[in-house]
Amino acid sequence: IKRREICENAEELYDFFTRVTYKYLHKCTLETVASMVNTQKQALLVFNTKKRAAEMFDLIDCPNKFYLTTNMYPEHRRRVLQAIRNLLDRGEEVKVVSTSVIEAGVDVDFEYVYTELTGTDSIIQRAGRCNRENKRNPEESIVYIFELEDWNEKYDVRYNARQIATTKSILDDLTENQTIADLQAIDTYFTRLHFFEGANLDKEKILAMINKSEMLFETIAKTVKLIKDDTRPIFIVR
């Protein structure tokens, strides 16, 4: 399905939601990123792994610094996020180091967001935590994209290696006036990703079920799991 068949005014909507400026830092060290963050008042840093996030947390110099991860139980994360929002609302200094847990469903608004290189869709999700309330100009709301120099040697990121490589190739091809969130860049990202992934995108053979004369709604509903639920509920006594 072509994009224009779904949304006729994509360019108009894109311009309306343009709230940040993207800057690509290329390869750098944790110390380099930390030195930048330590000069700013309010910043969010998002990493692909818990280990790197924890290492960065130790490098942050701020009286109000927080670490968010899925290792925290939901009520704990809720309390920490409320404390972060209170500091942001009062305009106080606050730094947050997080994993991808902050990508969706978290309502915070930072002046600066730093994101480790990952898939284009995840970068845009993370950028949604910068100037979220549209109170600043895009030029004053910066999303820094960085690639750690040793990421492929020390850390296991096989789960999104293809997305990282595809995004990096697009960043390298951007002209001076383009960003990773431009409509053309987004189209290119998913086109390239689809080319490389191919049949792996439909491991459960859902398209074959859809193409049959009878729609197997019940079978498809039981088969398709966007988020694999292999967890067990637990009770935490407060």
C-alpha cells in the first residue's frame, strides 16, 4: 500500500509535527556524550542496552539524575516518572538515562534528547520526548544521534543490528538540508529494511491466510502476537 493511499496530506501533517532539530554526532565515546550532557540543564539519554545506560548514569554529574529500565517494577517507574515531571515543570536541572522503555506511552518533555543509533522508527519515537508540548522552537530542541565507537565489539545488539545498519546507511546519505525524520528518509528506511528482511517479516505466514477466500480471523488472532507474552504476573507488597 502506498503512503498517499493511506494519507493524502502527509507532507502537511509532517510539517505540523516538526518540533525538533536532529544532529548526527557520528561515532563517539560515552565520555564525550557525558561531557555535552553535563553542560545542559535538562536532558534525556536513551540507550539500546541496560549495561550502556548504567555506565552512562555513572558519568552524569547532576543532583537530580534518574535511571529508567524494565528492571524496575511498574509502580516504581511510575513514581520515578512523576518525580521527573515535577522537576521538569519547575524548570529545575534534571538528567534521565533510560533504555527503550521510555519510547512509548511516557509523557515527558525535554529540551535535549540523546539517542544511541538504532532503527529510524525508534529514533523518531525517542525524539517524541523532546519539545513534546511544543513550547519551544525546533531550533532550540535538539535530538542528538550518536554511535558508540565500540558498540559492535563489547555489546550484543543482534536483535536490532539490521535496523541499526539500515539507519546508518541513510544517515550517511543525507544531504545538508535533510534529516532522518524526513518523509523520504522514512520511506527509504522501510523500503531497505523490507528488502533485506524479506520473508522474515511474515514468519507466521499471515499473508497466506489473508489471501485465502475465507478470512481466518480467529486463527490469525491467535497466531499474531506483536508483543510476545512470556511473562508471569507477580504481586509486590508495598
